Amino acid sequence: MNKILGLLMSFALVLGLVASAASANTKDYKDASKDKKTTHVQVVLFDGFDLLDALAPYEVFAAAGMYSKGAVTVELVSAEGKRSVPSGLNGPALEAQAALDPNRPGIILVPGAAGKPAGNSEDAVPNILAQAMKTDLPGMLKQAFNNKEITVATVCGGTLIPAMAGLLKDRHAVTNHIGMAALGALGAIPIEARVVEDSPRFVSGGGVTSGLDVALYLVDRELGPQVANSVEKLFEYEKRGTVWKAEGITPVDFNTSPKASEEKQPAAISVSTAEK
Amino acid sequence: MNKILGLLMSFALVLGLVASAASANTKDYKDASKDKKTTHVQVVLFDGFDLLDALAPYEVFAAAGMYSKGAVTVELVSAEGKRSVPSGLNGPALEAQAALDPNRPGIILVPGAAGKPAGNSEDAVPNILAQAMKTDLPGMLKQAFNNKEITVATVCGGTLIPAMAGLLKDRHAVTNHIGMAALGALGAIPIEARVVEDSPRFVSGGGVTSGLDVALYLVDRELGPQVANSVEKLFEYEKRGTVWKAEGITPVDFNTSPKASEEKQPAAISVSTAEK
């Protein structure tokens, strides 16, 4: 039984999500390169939020905190402060630990909503989003968008909240594929990618599970690839998709301008390299 | 603005996790083939459980309930009954809605633990698991394993709970890769796959995110592939890995018996089809 406990110990050693053990060689490299900079992440809960949208990133950041000896910290917050926040459709509630601080440097992550399809009932998604828009959240997000030390990240339907607040005009963004038309109607530029970085200060993700990719990308960006890779191994998940950014060669769009590409590009093979 | 609300409505229509809308043609097929059979899923919480292990399957089953008009129902339970159950490492608590009923037909899903690495502190994983073993949970799982109408599913470190209860002797199973040696030491047969079905009544998953695959597999098995596919599209996730089962051709193991395979199989190309 001692042997089994020993094996469980080693299991616990890596599985435990706490910032107390890290390999020495990784640590030396990190302390030297990062000067003990800490990134704080606020995951924003609102009535009717979607559980996975919020908790998948939460757990990625928590694990990254463990592997980096606390270089990233994460907490659940709400616009109203410390309170129990019900998730959508009678799902379990989560306790927001503090009030969202829209001026605190770091990352603010906004999940989507889960609610009844259509209708005008209290627990229908349009009403959940409309209720969220009546809180202090949109104003706080506006402050955050204006703060150069803050990155706003959104997951799934969460992208629609800053969009409805008029904060995504002409900005590149993604949401659940079902909400892409609404995103465009709200003035954003919908991009079909799993994760979109409009600028270093606004990163959005697609449907539900893309929250894993949004968080892994931000861990990579803020702490480096080694910590992100360690979280991936622990979670047995590999970040999916290339993060879309408004840089590099703009690919020919064969869907919307077939004639232009045909006329200008005699050989299909040369299309991707001939321009720019 | 009406147009945007309309778009949001259509977004809500599919995103909302409630059992009230399903496409008619899918429904007709299902009602005919399943005779309105309902599968009930109990996700078991215990002090120190891992959030994603529990909630990723929870949300897959909840979405499957929506797409099947309630052919699957899911609730959070605990061995002790309705109570607030703290997740590991000061993570948020979730409210168990009822007591685990070990005799209720359907699926019982056991998540893993999240705790401090090593040590003997209260919040170290070995202690969290040891505490869970002192509750009524192991005895309840034994009852469930003996009930032919119940499938027990485990995710990540959750597989170690029935293993420590002596319920996995000579049974095929998987846990987080870090815990595979412990699983073997506890008498199970560790299988390196993302999801393992030892028999139709015991299904285990690997690390954290494999809970998505465990749940999607069970949705496919119980409700059919169309509902599982709809959940995948909503979540923007595709089930990963072939579910391992003790059936079909046993592949040559080149790691443990290189000589045997070399001597018996003159041409490498014939290895996979020549035996059985």
C-alpha cells in the first residue's frame, strides 16, 4: 500500500493545481526572462453564464499558475462583487470571489451565456444578454478596452457582449459559428478562426471548447510556450488552430472573388506566394 | 436592432441548453427507435473534485438533452446528498442537487481530484482521495458495479477511486497518464487510449479533457450518433480517439515482444492482418 501511496504522490505532484512546485531548470529560465512579472486573470461571471466557457479557461490559467510558480493568478469575479452567480438553464451557481476591477492590469475573460432557445422568457439567451447589458459590465468592459495594460478575452457568445456595447466596431472577432451573423450585424468583422487576436489587447474565441485554445494561447503569449505545453500534457489536450491576426500575407479569397483571383493568377500554385 | 435581436434569437435557438426544441425529422427517427427511453446521468461530486472533469461531461449531457428532447437528463450529486461541494485547491464550490442513488439505472460519472502536489496537507491529492474513500462513495460504486442497468464512467483521476475500492481488478481502464502506474499497482489493466470501455458497464477516460470524449461516446452509444454530432458542432469539438474495447484483432505489441513479432511475421506489412 505504501508503494501505491507513493505512486499516488507522484500523480498528485503534477496533477495538483497549486503554485508550489516547478522544475528548477524551467524556473531559472523564467525568472531570468520575466523578472517575476505576474499576470492576473479575472474571469467574469454574470447571471446565466455558460459553465464551460468560464471554467475551461479558469482551469488552464490555474494549472499555468502551478507550472510557473504563480506567474499567473486567476479568480472568478462579477460586476456586482462577491456573490453566488447562477449559470444558465438551472445549471449550478459559482461564487464570484470579488468585484471585477476594470482597471487592474492583466486579462479579463468574458464567457458566453446558456439559455432557453428563443422566446421572451427570463431564461432565454436574448434576455440573459440583455440583462447583462443592463449591469455595469458593458461600462466596465469599455474602461478595460481603453486601458493599455489590459487584454480583454471573450469565449463563444461572450464576444457578443462587447459587440452589443459597441466596442467591436471594425474589429476582427469570432464567436460561436451560430452567432457569426449577429456579430457582423453589430459592426465587428467576423473571422472564421478558432481564436482571433484583433490586437494584443483583444482576443476572441469561437464555440464553447475554444476557451481552452484562447487560454492556452494567452499562457503561451504571457508566460512562454513551455508552461503552455506543460498544461497541455496535464490536460491531455493540444491547442487547436492557428491564431488569426491582421498581419502577414492576406490570402486570396476564392469564395468572394473567384474572377479576380482567376484573372490575376494564371497558375493556381502561385496564388499563395505571388501577392503582397 | 430588431434584425440583431432576430439573429440573437437564432443564436439562442441552438445555443440554449434546454429540452424543448428538436428538429422534427430527427425526433421521429428517435422516438421510433428508442421508445422514449430516458438515460439519467449522475455526476458525482466529492470534496476536492476537479471542475473540468465533472463539468465538461455535465455540459455535454445537458446539450444532448436539448437536442434529444430530454432523452438524457443530468444532475450533480454527492454521496452525502444535497450540499455545496468544494472543488480542489480553493476552486469554486458546486451545489450537489441530490444524493447519489447507486441503484438508479443510467450512468454514474466520477471525476478526478485537484489538490496540492505531494505532502500530507489536507488539500493534497492523496488525502483528498483518502477522504473520498472514507465516505459512502466506494460502497455506492460497488453497488453500481453490481447493477446491470448502470454504466459507471470515470474521468482522469476519478478512475483511481473504484480502483482503490478494489473494483477494477483485472479490468481494462485508463486515467491521467501520470496515474497509469498507480492504476496498474491497484490491480487494473492500464490501457493507453483516450477512452476505454472495459465492458458496456464501465467506461474510463484519460486526462482532464478526455471527459468530453467519454461523454460524447456515451451520448453516441445511448442516443445515437446524430445527437452526439450536434453537440460536437455546438461545442466546436470533435470526439478524439478510437474507444478501446477488448474485442477484435489484438495488435502485435512491438515494444514488449520484438523478437516474437520479428520471427513470426516475415513481412511487416502483413503483421496487422496475419494474426488472430
